[in-house]
Amino acid sequence: MSESIIYQKIYELRGQKVMLDYDLAELYEVPTRILNQAVKRNYKRFPEDFMFQLTRDEYDSLRSQFVILESPGRGNYSKYNPYAFTEHGVTMLASVLKSDKAIEMNLVIVRAFIALRQFALTYKDLERKIQEIWLTVGSHDEQLKRINAAIEGLLSGKMEKQSWDERDRIGFETT
């Protein structure tokens, strides 16, 4: 399975990148209830910063945004709100689900989370550099207008004549 498919299954909820239990179950090729049973049997391994259950509002919002839950024969709504697993929670799943498929998929998923984090850092760095350029170039507009006006004045011969004493000095002043 490619990382691009996994990227599509990573959502941002409560300010964290997470994956939902039914997406993880699909990737691990186990029924969602089996995944959740394994988690419940090892509940101490999944504190709130590793896993949390979505509220009905969060779930409804996700469902309306991404048209989640269109499995035939299941109805239109899930009986239970799904669990969301953070990167650390996904990593912990490898110790709970012992199948080779779970371990293999876990490595791919963790790499996808790492790639997303690196992309976010690169994006922030790029944003900072653009802001620095904007601050530097921002004053250039006025300077370019003044230079253009001076050149036009020189070319048209309409530039004001100033004596040497009235001109702005450039360079070092000698005392």
C-alpha cells in the first residue's frame, strides 16, 4: 500500500494528526471490532495523548466533509463514535496487534507521519523565508519609485537644479 493512500487517511483533529480506528483496521486487514477489542484489553498503553474517542459532533463533521461510512449493509450511521490514534498511538498498536501485516503497515504509517511532519517543518521554514523577503522588498517599492522619478527627471531635463551645498551627501563626511 502506498504512502499516498495513507496520507488520505490522516486527519487533523484537536490540533493533532490522527488516524481513525476503521481506517487502521482496514490497513491492518482486521475487523474494526477486533482492533478495538485489542486496544481495550491493553487500555493502559493508550493514554489520551495516544488515542481518544471522537465526539458525535467531531464524527458528524468528518462524515459530512469526507462522506465517511458508506459501507453497504451497515446503514448510514455507526453505532459508536470511532477512536482516533495519534502517531504514538499507531506505534503502540504494533505492540498490541502481533500480526506480520500489522507490523508491516505500522512501519509504513509511521513513515507517513514522519514525512508529514518534515513537510510541515519545510513549509514553516519556507513561509518564514518568504516573510523575510517581503519585509526586505516592502521598502524597495518606494525606493524604486524615487529612482524612477529621478531618472525620468534626468531624461526629460526637468530635474530641479540644486547647488552642491543643497544635495544630500553620500559616503563619508570629513571633519
